[in-house]
Amino acid sequence: MRRLLIISLILVFSSSASDNSDKRIKINNKTGSATITDQLAKSETISYLLGARANQLMKINLSSDEGMHFSIKDLRTGLFLDGATEFDGARTWEGVLPTTGDYRITVSSEGVSGNFTMNISLK
């Protein structure tokens, strides 16, 4: 039983830890925003980490070709935010953040390649 508990805890913490390939987003203190410009190949994903506080209002807008979208995962809880799950195809999102900690924003490409710009604001 104890071995099972230890293995379960290891799996929980390893799945919520940041991946070495995540890129850290730095919010400009004066403007409360960040703009990311990047590119994706067909069927590729890029993940970004953003540290934020509970009850902050976050807005994200993705400008790209059709077929690109993003998801937002609260790494503290391991849950995706409503309207920005892996299956929502989000290109815009606005909401109040539920916890303090890191959020993983993953931009995905489904069958297209190209450049994108993602604007993020925190208030």
C-alpha cells in the first residue's frame, strides 16, 4: 500500500512539473502584457509557462492561420481552464484565474504550418 502511494505521488508531481521544452513568458510590468511571435510546423505544439496569481484577469488572443489554437492548463491543479481545453480549439480566451502558480499555454497546429502571434494580458 505504501509503495502504491509513493508511486502515485511521483506520477502526480511529475505530470504537473514543467517540461524542459516549455518557454517562460515574461509579462511587462508597465503594460501587464506580453506578445509572443513564433512558428509551428504541421501537427506541432509549443508550450509556454506563465506565472500568475489567483483572481487575476487573463486575456489571450491568438492571431494565426486557421488550424492553430491553444489550451491553458493550471499546473497546480492539473486541470484545463473552461473554454481552453485540448478540445475547445480556442483562439481567444478571457477569465479569472483560479489559483496562484504556473499555467501552461500550449499552442497547437492541426495540419497547417506558419507563424502566429499571441497577445496575453494579466490584470
